[in-house]
Amino acid sequence: MKMLFHYNWQVREEWYQWCEGIPEEELLKKRTGGTSGNYPFG
């Protein structure tokens, strides 16, 4: 279980590092598809 916990944090850290390389404009860009149209709070 401890090994899984460490792996989970490693993946999380790698994800944040990847996101830091994406320009803010790209992250905030209006997109189509996904669940946005399926939920009233989306």
C-alpha cells in the first residue's frame, strides 16, 4: 500500500510539472465536447 501511495504522488508531481509547461492561454481556451453540456453546473 505504501508503494502505491508513493507512486500516486510521483504521478501527481509529474502531471503538475507537465502542466507548468503549457501556456495559460491554452489552458483557458474555450473548448467543445466533454461533459460541459451534460450538466447544469458545467
